[in-house]
Amino acid sequence: MRDAAVVSRFDRHVTTVVVEHRTATLDAPMRVVTWFGSWVALVAGFAVVVALVVRGRLPSFALAFVVIVGTGEELAVQLAKHAVRRPRPPPDLWVVRAHGWSFPSGHTATAFAVYLTLALLVSRTTARRGLRLAAWLSALALGLAVATSRVELGVHWTTDVVTSALVAAGWLGAVVALIGPPGAARTVPNRPSVGPPAEIATKDPGDRDLRTPEVIADAARMVTGHDPGQGGRPDAHPA
């Protein structure tokens, strides 16, 4: 109970500070950012994975991987909401409409699950370190932006969004540990030729190999007048 009171005071303090510094100029972009953790993120993320599979950059297993991550994340959020039943901040602080319990934040969990999964899949399709780093940094930036928007818009407490990010990242890590990440789509390698080597296949059967003992003996007989196979010395010629 004491820990719960400490967490509650912390959340209320952060929300009070955020609301006091909230402006219409900041509210407008936050209204847009928060959509990146809604069903829009799910549809867009799945469309990206489908496109990569169709283009042959990812195996079809990537689709099943995404479904497993998304389903597990949503199930964990709903179970936690009904188990904890934490009220949201006071409605007079809300900038957007919200429904259901506060803990954990479904938008934040969705954002981290979707964008971290996309970063993982993109990093499996390229060997370029710069592109991999950009994918992971973009995923973290989008997830943090959605989490911040939920607090700034007054519909979640800070610990709601922090826990949601950890749950989503932890679930993704568990799925990777259990079934492994999808690898890049493999191309079928060229099969080696089963026929004779080119120099053998194109060689005229009537050609003589100049390295055989018979050819070497003929060349020696022509130069010395002596047959190496008969032994002895060549006949002397008169002066």
C-alpha cells in the first residue's frame, strides 16, 4: 500500500506539471501523434510487412510472427486493465476522449509493439548498419512520442505508459526467444554444373596431350637421333 501511495503521488505530480505547461500549440500535434498508437499503427505496420513479403524481402513466416506479437500484446493489455482496474486522470484534464481503465496504456503498448517489431524485421533484411540503426531509433522515437502524448493529453498516468512500453518490449523479446525472429527471404543458389568441365567438354578427342611420355620420347629422338627406349649412345657421324 505504501508503494502504491508513492506511485500515485508521483503520477499526480507529473500530470499536474504537464497540465500547467500545456498549450494549444502543443495539444494540436499531440492529437495527431497519439493516432500512431491506435489501430492506424496496426494496419500500417501489417501493410509494410505484407509488402516486404510480397517483394521477397521477408519470408511468409514474418506474417505469422507479426500476428503473434500483436495478439499477445493486446491480450496482455486487456488482462492487465481488468485485473488492476486503475482509474484514469480526472476527465476535466482530458484533451481527447478516452474509455476503459487507465493501466496499462493500450496506445503506448501498441506503438512499441508495432514499431519495435518493424525495426526488427527491417534489420533482418539489410546488412547496412546505418539503416539498422535508423530503424531502431525511429521505433524508439515513435514509441516515446505516443507515450508522451497520452500523458500530455491527460488520459493516462506516467506509470501507465512506462509499464506499457516495458510490457510490449518484453513480449517481443519473449516471442523472439521462443520461436526466433524471421530471417531474410532466401534466394535459391545456382546449382553447379553436373557436366564435364569446359576444357574437357570442348576438347577434341583426337588431340594428343603434349605431356605424355610418348610425345616426350618422340621429341628427344628428333633432337638427338637416339631412341631413349633402346639405351646406349647415338652413332657417331664421320668427320
